[in-house]
Amino acid sequence: EKPKYKPNIRFAQHSTAATTLHKHMNTSLYANYTEFGIHNPAVRYTWACYGTFNILSSLLGDTIILVASVKYHAFKLHKTIVAIMQHIAVCDIITSTNLILFIASLLAEKNILGDFLCYLRAYLTFYSFPVSFYLTAALTTSKVCLLKYPLREGLWTKRAAHKTCAAVWVVCVLNPVILLAVDSSDIQFDYKECACYYAFSADVWLFLKPVLGFLTSLLPNLIIIFTTTWLIMEARRVAKRGREGLRWQGLMTVILTAVVYCLSVLPITIYHIVGDFVTDDPGGVFHVYFYRFSLAVICTNVMSNFYIYSLTVSSFREFLFVRASRLRSKVLRNL
């Protein structure tokens, strides 16, 4: 068994930030490898394989989505929907970099990232996820507006969609900025998730954390649930009336994207709601194993969009088929 984790910080004697990092890491409940580390190699390698699959699906899939939509205009959907899908793809690529850092620490069974990447991973988490939440909310809300106000469809332009998404990117920067302002060095290496994490140790988080949690997580999720429910009801109502001209591909793409998103965030939402009431066994099944399960589930949202679009958008499917056929012919010619 490995001894209790001690972070390797080169400039600990010369840096106040590094000294604070050392203090937080050693006093954290989940900083003890012996108690909370993943000791089973089979489990660790399974996690690594699953994370690698997520990374490849996101990096390759979202890159294909961006190239197909920007260069080849392969998505025959409303321009507003396509523009938001492009921003979601970029956000998923950024989030997948966090998974790369996670896998590196997982396989090494300790923090090998160094101080910069450790801090980057911790703060990037609290930026990319709120961006993803609000972009998904923008996707469902825009589809609701397109269906509810079809005569005003001309107002929902690609430029307006990009401006809305840009506002999301800018506003969500406030989340990591607030974390930095409260305590920029409140970072720990958490064996519960085998990654660097913001510890929320300052007393101010007793009232500030619920406020940020509502604004960055609960509010966009409520918007997504409400608008997705409305879309499903509207789709059923329109289908019964036999209304022609409804863009079913776009509707099903948005609904399926939102449903997968809601299912992926459900376990982590349950954890954060119930976690404060489960205090008798902080190292037990709920706080460790259910938490790890919830992290595994939420990762599906990062990689799922490529498969959803391939299933629901026929023009994107045709683009993939044509490109795959050309690539296959080129390979065969070179053999």
C-alpha cells in the first residue's frame, strides 16, 4: 500500500500558493490514498479505457461536427440550431481535455500534472460545465421559440445565435473568477475522483456556494427541463394534428440531445442534493462509489452529440457516408 499522499511541489519553499496547496491537499478528507485510492488495477484500467473512449469520441466527433457544419454545411437544419451546436461542440472539446488530465492522474495513482495543470484542471471544470449547461438551455429555448413563433423565424439569425453563445462564454467566466477571488490556492488532489479539485474551504462559501450553484447549475437545468417538456408536448400535439412542414429532424435532434443531457446530469444532481444529508459515512458507498458513478455518467454528455446527430440528421449521415466511401477508395487505391 502506498503511504498517505504528499504532493510533489518543486517551489514549495518559495511560493506561498504552493504552500497553501500543500496544506489543503494533506488536510483533505479524500487526500488519503490508502483509504480512498482505486487500488484494484482492473477497475483503474477500466476507468481509463472508458475515459479514453469518451475523449476520442469527443475530440474526433466534435471536430467532425465543426468541419461538417462550417466548411461543408452538412447540417440541413435551422441556422440558429446549427450555430448553437457548433458552440456545444467546442465546449465538449474543452471539457474532454479535463478527461485527459484525469486519466493521467488515474493511471499514475497520484497528481503528476504539476501545479499549473493541477490548477488549470480545477478551474476549467467550473468554467466548461456551466457553459455546457447554458448552451444546452439556449439550444432547447431557441427551438421552443422557433416552434411557438414560426412567423418570426427571420428574427432568429445565425448572427444572433453566435452573439447569444458568446454572451454565455463571457458570463460564465465569472464563476472561476469568483473562485480565484475568494481563495486562488484552495486546490486539493482528491482521490475520490482522482483529480485536482477546488475545496471551498473559506467560510464565505457557506452562503456563496448555494448562490453560485443555483446560477451556474440549477437555473440552466430548470430551463432545459421546462423547455424540453414543452417541446415533447408540442411534438405530440402537432403530430396528432398532422401538421406538415414541421422540421422533425431538428426537433428530434434537440429533444434527444436534451434528454441525454438530463439523464447524464441526474446522478450528480442527486449526489449534490442528498450528499449534505448523508454525513454518517463520508467514505462509504454514497460519497465515493455513487459519486464516481455519477462522474462516469456525466461524461456521456461530452461524447454523445456526434452519435445523436448521426442518428437524427440525415444530411449529416449522408456526409459521413460519402466521406467514408472516399476515404475507403483512397486507401484501397494505395494498397
